[in-house]
Amino acid sequence: MTALVQVQGLDITAGGRLVQRGLNFTVERGEVLVIVGASGSGKSTLLRHLVGLDVPAAGHVLFEGRDLQAGRPDEQAALRRRFGVMFQAGALWSSMSLGENLMLPMRLFTGLSAAERRRRAGFKLALVGLDGGFDLLPSQLSGGMRKRAALARALALDPELLYLDEPGSGLDPLNAARLDELVLNLRQHLGTTVVMVTHEIASVFAVANRALFLDEEEKTMTALGAPLDLLRHGPDAVRSFLQRGAPAMEPAP
């Protein structure tokens, strides 16, 4: 795998307060990287830096070697359109149908015909299990359906990199597991690289190639690796955190 994203010496602040410091890691092409840590450790704040919404206090976030904060505003915007983002609340336009929500970025940023935009929007909705939901309004959806609709909208421009902020938040275990399965299908069938923030430990073991642990006390990353490796051989705090939702398994030899 080849690094798609490089994070170099990243310091993060919020409201003048240091949240995380000295972050150095990569996102490898074709992997699912999950960001974990206790509440308040800065997971979602880090995600905002990874997508270029927040400016680092120090350091850089590079996408294919290009700094997200460098260059002209139009160059930065074009770079960011190469990845999709699913926010916690879904961020769907409430006055638009699901189909219209998906077609809007296509209308703004592509030269596709109206018929092709409609076809692609229908395909993305079917991909996330919302076939037939084109004309539904967000208010007509259950929590699980709203999450899947937000994921479909994040896929509207066929991104090579997908950022997910707490996709399973507020879902029952069954719907959370279905969303995990959908993430795996995106990686397997579309080759999508995924970075996911979550507090659901079961999801870490279900989908992650690697997990990045943010420590709220040390204010830096203290572990990065395959979830089972971290569970067996990681720092004590990381092992204790992961044990809350780890699957039953045979003892390591």
C-alpha cells in the first residue's frame, strides 16, 4: 500500500487549549484507519484537521504530498473534493429529497447531465441499501437510514478517500453492525480508503486494518497498529480501553 495521507508534526488546539501534539502517521491507500480514544481526546477535532477545515497550530497534513493549507483557495477546494466526509449529524439538507441531496454536489462540481446525475444518485442510494428512497425527505428517515443517506451523499463525487465521524453514534447494535459491513464493502468493492472516528470498540475490531489511539492525558498518540496487536501488546491504557469491546478469542501463543 502507498501512503495517501501524511500527517507530520501536527499540533492541534481548540479555543486556545492544546488538544493533541506531535502527531505523526500516515493513511495507507486502500486501508481502513480508525481513530479511537476517550471522550475529549480530540478525535473529531483531528478529523477536522485531516479534511482541511481547521488550520494546524503546527505541522502539516498532506494529501498525495500536497499540503491541504497551501496554494490558492480554488486549488485547496479542488483537492478537498477528492475525498468525502460524513459528519456526525449527517448534515443533509432538510428541504431536499435524498436524491436532490446527492445530486447537488454533482451539479455544482461536475459537467454531468441531469439524467446522469439522477442515475448516479440512485446508484449511490442503492449501494447503501436505500434503493427506492430517492424522493424521501431526511425527516422521513429512521436514525439508521439517515446515517446511510449521509454516507451516500459523502460518496456522491466518487471520492478515493472517505472520512467518517462517529458513523455508529446513536444506532442500535444491529444497525451499527450493518454500517460496519457497508464500510468493509466500500473498501473491498470500490477500493475506497476510509478514516473513521469512533467510540464503538466493536467497530474497531470489525473494520480496522489499523487503529490510532489518542491519549487525553498525554495529549498525543500513544499507539498505532492492528487492533488485535494493540489488544495483546499495546500500552496498558490502550489494552484496557480496547478490552471493553474486544471479541472473544483464543489466547495469544
